[in-house]
Amino acid sequence: MLDTVDMQQADPSRRAILGIGAAVALAGSVAMPKPAAAADWPPPNPLANGRPAPDTRRFRSRAVDAAIDRIHAKLDQPGKPSKLATLFDNCYPNTLDTTVFPDMIDGRPDTFVITGDIDAMWLRDSAAQVEPYLRFAAEDAPLRQLIAGVINRQTKCVLIDPYANAFNRGPTGSPWASDKTEMKPELHERKFEVDSLCYTIRLAHGFWKATGDTSCFDADWQRATRLIVATLRVMQRKDGPGPYHFQRVTDRAQDTAPNNGYGAPTRPVGLIASLFRPSDDACVFPFLIPSNMMAVVSLRQLAEMYRVIIKDTVFAAEAEAFSTEVDAAIKAHAIVDHPRHGQVYAFEVDGYGSQLLMDDANAPSLISAPYLGYCRASDRVYRNTRAMLLSADNPWYFSGKYADGIGSLHTVPGHVWPLAIIMRGLTSTDAGEIEATLRHLVASDGGTGFMHEAFDKDDPSTFSRPWFAWANGLFGALVLKVHDTVNLRRNGSA
């Protein structure tokens, strides 16, 4: 049997992603030696033999290692390690073990974070990869410095180009240098995705709330965040399509934007156009609602930071008003009637009345709305939407022998994404559903001991991306949430 959770004392409505705090007050972390030369990194797959050996890990946190020990103590039986605990052992520290490159530049921490098997830093992924460690950052000074370094690096990236989604460690050029857009040598890719900018705000706000540290929010950060707001304003397209366009010579339609690189036409209604989804696939209709939901929350978070930290009430009010405008547009244009589920949120709209009813595995997604902070899990329209998304009415929902969940146009039909299963667990208020997500995730590793990008619902040994740090870390966050809110118990041989 698989490890189960005792749901008798569950309070699944609690959100514990930034939890524990003082209970894990421990004595810091250890940064590992500087990286090998670029030509030698990354190796093909450092996870081929399980979690890397201690002397090969990029960064070590005593707080994270102690959390791993606690999960093992809770779940292992004498002489019989729990598979759930072993997966947590491998997955939760994966970003620290293999993908971070901490440095000091001009006396300030600077941390480059690769996704895993792609040697580039996505704004979205890098923020999401380190967010699960915020809960320990107040007590672990080296870990706090490492995350501050991510925020500082993201500030530099935004100032280089707020329309880009992924960056190189330096001005090294890109395999996508021939894309028909304004490429720079510092860019890995230049697909405009609203959520990329929102994730930088989310990480900064979460870091501040978790630690009280305001050292990152200097003049450069203020320039970058003002540029974020200005860019999102331009992409409302009230004065035309704006300067951003993107085309790629490719046989994969979703890797390029139609309409001469500007995406499908939109009517300016207050929503923000995102030419690409968090999957890096092109939108059908540019008003991507999950990303607009995230923008509502991120603009409110930015307003709070400017009001409290920067003492700039004028810009705070501007960001707050922008958030209110986008939220009103979501409610006016993205809540639609479904023939079976009632009022639901559309995935994409164009302002003309066109709508796409589905969800994609990557977050932000519609199912992630409570995780983003946009609405409560009990919200009526969200509950209707969730029921639609977790059914055959979502064309990207798959049910199979080993798991059911949401997939993506980005991967093969019939392949479920662990990210989507994890997000289902993180947003659930049902104890049985949370337990089911853990069972599906434990069954999904294909014998590797790690999460992946996507796996065949009927054969988890068929999967994509053996080294995908975001999914690994978010799995750890789910296990810790369950640990915080319910009594895990030892059960059986898994």
C-alpha cells in the first residue's frame, strides 16, 4: 500500500506554503563551490542515480535537510523507507541541489537559476522554484541571501527586457537568435508572458512577508517594478497593439504568434494581452485569464510594498487602481455560461465575445486561482470552473490507469502533468481529493524518484523532462502542506 494521510484532524482550507517558521530555527546553510565552466554544465542529467551526493550539490540548507528528516521520521517504518518520504527527500531540495548559481556582484547577492535540463533562467520558473523555501528563509541566513540573489537577478533581467521570458547568464546569445523580434544577446527567449512579470512581484512580496528583509528593494528594483507596470499598461492595447511582436520559423504552430507576430486581434476592455501561455505556447486569444488573475493579485501586492516599504502612496494608488480595473474586466468578460456547469471562468477571451473553455497544466492556470490568491476555493464560479476542468468537458483532462489530471498542448495528448496534480492538491478543500493527488504523484515517477514535466496516464515510465526542478519543488510544498494541516501516518510497504 502507499503512504496515506490521516484525515481525521484535517483542516485543508489552511494554506501553509510559508508555514512553520520558528519551529525550524536552525543554523544556516552551506554554499557549494563555484560552478564548472559553462561548457561542462549542465551535465546530461545529474538525477540519473537519485539525489546527487552531498559534495556535488550546488547549495545545502540545514533547514531543508531537517525538514526532510522530519518527513522520514513521520513516515518511515523500521527498515522500510516510505516511498512518499523518499520522493520528498529527492524532490524538495532539487532546485538547491542542482540549479542555483549563487554569487556576489558589486557587493550584492546574485543568484542565477536554471530550470534543470535547460541552461537558462525563466522569470516564472526561477521564482516558482525558490518559493517553496521561503518558509525557512527567516531562520536561515544563507538561504535568505540566496533567494535575495534571485530577486536581484530578476530585477536585472526585467531592466534588460520586460518582454522576455528567459535569460542567459550573460550576453552569450541564444539558439533562438533568429526569432523575428528584438532579440538581445542576454536573452534566451523573448516570448511575452504576463505571468513572467507577475512572478517577480510574487517572489519579492513573499520574501518580504516571510523575512521582513527589504534590502532588495533599491532604486533598480523600483525602476524594474515601474517598468513592469508600464509594460502591462502597454499590453492592455488601448492605443493599438504596442511595440511587441514575435515570429519564429518553425513547423510547430504554437511556437509563433499569428497576425504578423501580434497575435489574434483584441478589443481593449481592460484586460492585459499575453501572446504566450506559461507553457510558452502561443495563446489562441491573447487575453489569457489565469495570467490576468495573477496580475490582479500581483498589482495589489506591489501597491502594498510601495505603500509600506517605499512610502510612495501615489504609485501604490496607481497599481491598486490598475488591479481593480483588470479584476472588473475579468468579471465582465471572462465569466461565461457553460451548458452543464453554470457560470465558469473562460481560459482565454478576446474582448469581442470569443472564448476558450479549457485549462492548461502550467501555473498560472484556472485551477490555481486560489493558490494565486485571486479567489477563495469556495467561490461559486471557481467551484463550477473546477468541476468543468476536472472532467471530460476540458479537452486537456485525461484519466488513465495510474492517474487522472490536466495535460497541455505543450506535450503529448494523454500525458498528465505532475504540476497540475500538485496544484489540484494545493487548492483542494477535500481530504479525499488531497490524498488521491498524493497517490497519483507517488505512482507517477516512473521509477526515477522524481517528478517530471508530463507522463503517460497509463505508463508513467513514459515521461518528458527527467530534470524539471519546478515540479520537484512544488511537490515538496504539497507534502509540507499536508504535513502542516493533517496527521500523516505510516501505512504499508510503499
